[in-house]
Amino acid sequence: MSNAARLDATFHALSDPTRRAILARLAQEGDVTVMALAEPFAMSQPAISKHLKVLEKAGLVSRGRDAQKRPVHLEAQPLAEATGWLIEYRRYWQAQFGRLDDLLDELQRLEAAAGKN
């Protein structure tokens, strides 16, 4: 999968509040079974499984094998890649806002100088 496709899949997966809640729970509690993940949600286990498939496709979670259980595990790499992408845009916007601040300062200086004349 290309970088752009991975980012698309990550942001698509993160766009749903249930999937974000699943990731938050995994980050807090560690590996959890599908049945345990379904408990706090007012939805069926098959509905949770659909959300997990989206998260798996994005590489945000993986499922292991522990006897007859299949614990769900949080995978950090796609989140790190998305964070890196966001940081680049943050730098861009910080630079743009810095330039805007400089322009506003210059306009205020010109206005103040014009008022003294």
C-alpha cells in the first residue's frame, strides 16, 4: 500500500467515533478480546467486528491468537505516520501565521508613523 493510501485508510478509520473509542480503550488497557471490546458499546459483536475490520485494513490493530481467544492489539506505526503528516502541515501553517504576524506588525508601524505626521 502506498503512503497516500495508508494515510487515507488511517484517517478514514479515525473518522468514526466508535473506532476512535476502540483505539483509546486498547491504548489504555492493552490487548482486549472482541467480546470485551463490544461490552461498553450499544452494538452487536458483528457490528464491532466490522469496525475492527476497518481498523485492521488501516493497520491500526491486529488480532493475535491466545488459545481460543483472539485478542485485539493496537498497532502504533500508522498513527505515527499520520502524526508525522500532520506535523508537516502544522509547520507550514505556523510559518504562514508568522508571516501574517510580520505583515500586521509592519502595517501597525506604518499606521502609527502616518498618525504622527
